[in-house]
Amino acid sequence: MPALQLPDGPQAHPWVQTFQWLSNPVEYMEACAKRYGDIFTLRIGPVFAPQVFISNPKAIQQIFSSDPKQLDSGESAGFKSPLLGQQSLLALEGKPHQRQRKLLTPPFHGERMLAYAQVIQNITEQVTSQWQVGESFPVLPSMQAISFQVILKAVFGLKDGSRYEKLKELLLERLNPKRPLLRAILLSFPLLQQDLGEWSPWGRLMRQQQQMDELIYTEIQERRSQSDASRTDILSLMMAARDEHGQPMTDVELRDELITLLFAGHETTATSLAWALYWIHHLPQVREKLLQELDSLGDNPDLNNILRSPYLNAVCSETLRLYPVVMVTLNRVVKSPLEVMGYRFEPGALLAPCIYLTHQREDLYPEPKQFKPERFLEHQFAPSEYLPFGGGNRRCIGMAFAQFEMKLVLAHVLSHWQMELLDSKPIQPVRRNVLLAPAEGTQIVVKGRRSQNQRTLQTSSSSV
């Protein structure tokens, strides 16, 4: 008979566990895994409900393949975000989640995604052209500048103008809090979410949100009144989508999904790019091997050849393995009795496949603390062994787009610029909102233009 009790875990007060999780998540998770193994229970905010962290690939595969009627995510699994909205794909479950996912998936795949290649290329050139030879700069803000503009132009479809600038100002303020730990605590505990006026932390957030919503709803209304079938941005494709009953997404659904795509797609991609550039320049052998591959593509590389470059793909994959920007998948709530790893979980139990700890397993990734892209040239990992974008019915719909953007940006930057780290000492990950990011002090020095600076990326669909 399977055991009925929850797996062991830290016995510290939930407030202490929550503080450790928010302030130093990597060391805390590793200490728990060392003591308790592949499965353990944490009690962390907002309501201190037990969450079962799992890093066993077989158990994760079981979770990913379970019927949503038995195990699902969404609001009942504890996901509540007043910033994203109740119609966010992350908050929905059951049939509403299936409907929304079907409507949102097509713009992120196949030929439609190729239309964004030129946008990504142009934005990368625009941002990097401002770099000055001999000057150093923090790598994360530069990658944020690229990713942020990609979101506004490829996803929102906004053109330069007053609305673009105002929304950019508001979103940057939202995405770059001056006190990230305070923001994380504020979002973790509903009791702190009190609007006490514009001088209170939550009051400021709510006023920002209201201004952002006014801009987004105005954009949606203008699109509805001025239909343009030639537009290929993701918002336009979302507005044109119809469900099986012929119904479009409502304005509220569009707003919530746009905000979700912004928060899920901007900071994650920017952080991954920052990590990649750090590792590429921290390890000369990685940089030389990658440059050799990119240079072999010629002065006018075919887009298809860039996207399929084996070592570039391996570098991106290893970047997402070593410090996955999202540490844990969305919680799954048990809806009918379920046995996992000898434990019988009753309805209401929360299971959390842990991306970070799974990627640190020595039996899967020997010397897991070392950055070794060759792992992905020598072995193909199962979806339950390598899961930077989650898995099952909750796998990130923007996975292909994120990988697409990451490869194009890295190929452009490395082909055009010669750079090095300002300080070669190893850096550690730090919590940035809900993500794992390189320390803000990580800086790169621009040494000069590379001789292949005339190289451009061909983006015609005929090349793919």
C-alpha cells in the first residue's frame, strides 16, 4: 500500500521557508535535494499550502502525461495573478484552457513565425549599433532592450509613436522594479496587496496597470475598427482566430493573453541571452567553436542554416539547462487520487516538477555545474529530463519563438562584434522577480567590429 503522508521536507516555520525560497532559491533547493532526495515538501507562500517538489524524470513523465481531469494547473492549483488577469492562459484550466491554447498556438509555429525574423534582425542591429568600442556595459539590460522591442513589435504589433513610447515607459517600469525582492514578496502574499493610494507599493502597481490597460484596449479597439488582413503581428493573428464555434477572443481575453505573453516572453528570453553571452565569453573554447561554425556559413548565411547550426543549438540548450530561468513548472493540483513515487496524493495536493533540480542530476548530466554544450550533440534527452519550457499540456506555447529569437540574436551579435567579459571571475545566479538571472554587475567590453560585419541574415521564406 502506498504511504498516505506527504513526503518529508524542512520543518522550519513556513515564513522561514518562504524567505529562504525568495532570497536564495538555488542553495535552498539544492540543500533540500541533498537531504530529502528526488521528492520533498515545502510550505511556501502565499497560503503556505504544502507543495511537493519532484525531480525524478519518471515521476515527471507521469505528471506530464496525466489526464488534465486528474491533474491540472491553473487557478485551482494556486495560480492567481491580478496583474495577468483571470483569462490568462496560465490561470485557465479544463476546456477553457484547451480552447485558449488552440487559439494562441498557430502564430508561434511554422511559416508564420518566419515573418518575425526580419523584425528581430532589425531590432538587434538597432540596439547593438549604439555600442561603443572600448566601452563596457551590463549585458542583461542590452538583451532586455532587444527582447522588449521584439515583444512590442512582433507580438503587440506596435509602430513607433506616442502610444508605443508610453506603453514602453510603463512596461519598463513594471519589468524593472527598483526593489525586486520586495516586488516578489508583494506578489506572493495577497494580504499585502492593498491599494492605500498612489504612495503605497500596491497602489502604484494598480495605477500603472490601469494606464497600461487603457493603452492596450485602445489599440485593440482601433484594430477592430480598421481591419487589416495583411498584418502578421501576433495580436492581429489572435484577433483573427476563431474557436470551433466560430467565436473570436474577447477584448479581456486578448488583453490578458498579451500581458501574459509579455511577462512570459520578454524577461525569460532576455535573461537566457544574457546567460548565453556570459558563458560564451567566459569559456574561450566555446566561443571559438561557435564562431567557427557561424563563420563557415558564409557572409550571407541562409536563415535555415543558422537555425539548424548544431553547436549554436547546443549552446542555447546548455544555457537553458544549467540555469533555467524558470526554476519550477506551474503547480499541478491533484483532482482525483494519484500515486507518484510510492506516495498516494489526495485531491487538492500540489505537485511541482522542479526544472532546476532535474537539470542538476548527475545521472543525467555528469558534472552538472559545468557548461558543456557537447552534451546535446552526444545525447538526446527526454522531455522529462530536459524541460526548460515545462511540459505536458502546460508546455510554454512560446517555446519555438524563444529558441528562434535566441539563435538569431546570438548569431548576429557574435558575427558582428568582438567582445570579452570585463571580469572573468565566475558569477552566481540571483533571483530577479521569479527568474534566475546573472548578477547585475556582469559586464561585457566591446573590443571592436569583426571582419564579417557585412553579413546579413536572409529571411525570405524561400530559404527555409
